[in-house]
Amino acid sequence: MRTVAVGSQCNKQAVWYSCGMMKVLEQAIEKVKSLSRERQEYAAEVLEQIAEAGDAVYRLSDEERRLVREGLAELDRGEAASDAEVRAVFDKYRA
């Protein structure tokens, strides 16, 4: 038996998600509300795509599969960004 959020309360129901997960979603949406209009629109598009897909398994396109294999091959060759390089990219685009 799991719990599901209903309003601000949690009720026991046989569902796949928990009240805690609903809280995480609510917190994420609150954070998105403080972003620029452009980022809010992007977040809405992503959520809509997730909702439309439902619980279906995502199938990679041939191009996506190629890119994943390319990235894994780079890692196998030791071609990974350092922590400092990753941090620099995140800092550059962080609001």
C-alpha cells in the first residue's frame, strides 16, 4: 500500500507513487516558477512530453543511439571532462 497526496494530505491508496514524490514534484514546480518565462515554457514542454509518453518505454532514435555509443566510446578512451571543466560549464549557464 502506497500513499498519494490529495491537496495537502496523504491518503493510503494502491498507487505507484508516494506522497514524498508528490512533494518533490511540487518543490520542483515552485523552483521553475522563479525562472524566466523562456525557461518556464521549456519546463512546461518537457513535462508535457513526459505526460504524453505516460509509462511507455522510450525508444532511442538511430541518431540518439549513435550519440550514446559515441559518448561511451569517448569514456572508454578516457576522454572525460575534469570536475573543474564540468563546473565551469555549469557556472557559465547557471542563473
